Amino acid sequence: MDLSTVTDLVPTADPADWREGDAWLAGGTVLFSYGSQTLRRLLDLTSAGWPALTVTDDGLEIAATCTVASLWAFEESHQAASVRERWTALDLVRPCCDSFVASFKIWNTSTVGGNVCTSLPAGPMISLTAALDGVAEVWGPGGTRRTQPVAELVTGELRNTLAPGELLRAIRVPDHALRSRTAFRRLSLSNLGRSGVLLIGRVDPPDAGGGFVLTVTASTRRPVQLRFPADAPPTAADLAAALDAVIPLDLYHDDVHGLPEWRRDMTYRLGEEIRAELLGGATSDGGLR
Ligand SMILES: Cc1cc2nc3c(=O)[nH]c(=O)nc-3n(C[C@H](O)[C@H](O)[C@H](O)COP(=O)(O)OP(=O)(O)OC[C@H]3O[C@@H](n4cnc5c(N)ncnc54)[C@H](O)[C@@H]3O)c2cc1C
């Protein structure tokens, strides 16, 4: 779609350059498909040349401009060779990328940062990075820098904590979360449809406490996380009670990709499947209420 009000494309990743009527441009797959009547300039973040993926002693740094295609390819990259065995949670990367039901053209341009900043409930990069306790680094006008867990940065459908002019620079996924055992479940109402429910469970390694973390996305308007310490793993009833406590019906998303009641019932079912897979024990009632 033409953005007919846009008069300039500025190659910059400096928030000091931002002014009213500007939008950060990453892959453009949202900007050019939703359109706009108000934008004046696009500030092209891809000009920054940030390395897409960086392995550090502390974990994995994912640049905001890392494309979905680059993330999908990471596991088999030269860079991943030294961590592939240790970082068992890399198993989540491809299912999350695959949850992005789009063509290679979209995969090759759309970015992890653009997905998080768009803040759709079915944002699979939100699911992945929130589930692994990814922390966003945010740059603001005036040289401000702040960090915030991705699970808290996204606050609702098309809503997040970014102030005007702030940009997402990178997401850092900690080493301990990358070493966790994980389980992934996703449902959509149609074969190649957008995610209606996407849950990820993880059990941290013993040296990181060994706790169980369940992250609910897509079914809810924003990510919801439940944490249980290693010495108090939840039973099926505990998990259902915890979901009851933190997700009221009106926090379940409601659109053509699923009714809130269906999303709620599938959240309980998939949550219980994940609990049984990671913590052992049969699913008694599939978690249905
Ligand atoms: C066929 C198709 C299928 C799709 N399927 C899905 C899907 O299943 N789930 C889903 O969530 N989305 C989906 N999308 C929407 C979109 O492709 C993704 O959300 C994508 O990841 C957006 O990334 P982008 O780099 O293209 O963002 P852009 O279009 O460049 O930007 C999107 C928004 O984020 C802002 N922005 C981008 N990067 C930053 C940054 N670093 N800091 C601050 N603000 C920033 C922009 O200003 C803009 O407001 C789909 C799109 C298409 C065309």
C-alpha cells in the first residue's frame, strides 16, 4: 500500500532524530499493509546494520531488526555451533517462526522487533521471547536507555509501553532460560490460520532454581506468565486454579480467530498438557473446566 502522506525516508536509528509524525520502519510488513493517513516520515532502522543475532556469555542478543528468516536459520548457523547442545530451548525457535503463517517474502523482511512493537496477541516473536524471559532494551529521545521484560512491554492488543520516539534496540534472552526444558502448544481455528492459543512451558535447569514457568499468549490480549518454584510444582488442579486467578474472561482475546470461551478452554487444556509433559503425571481431564 502506498503511504501517500510520507515525504521522507530517513536512514537512522537515533531517537534524537524522531519527531511527531514519524514512524520507525523495520520490515514494513505492517506499515505498508495497514497504511496510514498521518505519517510524515519513516525512520529506517535497517540502516543501523545491527548484527541480527549475537551469542554472549549471558545468552542470546536478538537485534530488533533480526528477520524471522534469520532467526529460523540460527540453529544451523556457524554461530550456534558452540551453544546448540546446551541451549535446549532453541527447539522453540522454529515452531514459533512457523506460527507466523506467512510467505517467504514476509519472513525475509519482517523483524522480531516489528512483531513485538506491533503487539498483536498472535505475535509469535512475543510468545518466544516472553516465554524465555527475554528483556527488551529500549532507546528513547534524549539518550535514555531502559530495559523491560518483553512479557511486560506488551500490555494489550496493539498496545505496549513504548513512548513516542522510543525504539526497541534488542531483546536479550538469558542463558538459563535457553538451557531450560520446554514444551510448545499452539492451536488455530483453521489449518493455516493465525494463532488462537499459543502456550509455552519451561523448566529451568537446577542451577537456575529448576522452577516451572508457563507463558500464555495468543489466547490472551497480552502475555500472561505463571511461575512455580521447583519445590512446589503444580498439580493439574493447582495449575487450573492459578489460571483462574490470573486470567479473567475479559482478558481472553476476542476476534475472528477465536471466541474468548474457546480460547479459555484451550488454554486450560494446553496448559495441562504442558504441565504433564514437563513435570510428569497423566492429564486427568485435559484441563477442561
Ligand atoms: C501475510 C502476513 C501474515 C502475518 N502474520 C502475522 C502473525 O501471524 N502474527 C503477527 O503478529 N503478525 C503477523 N503479520 C504482521 C507482521 O508481518 C508482523 O507483525 C511483523 O513481525 C512486523 O514486523 P516488521 O518488521 O515488518 O514491522 P514494520 O511494519 O516495519 O513495523 C511495525 C510497527 O512497529 C514499529 N516498529 C518496528 N520496529 C520497531 C522498533 N525496533 N522499535 C520501535 N518500533 C518499531 C513500526 O513503527 C510500526 O508501527 C503478518 C503479516 C502478513 C503480511
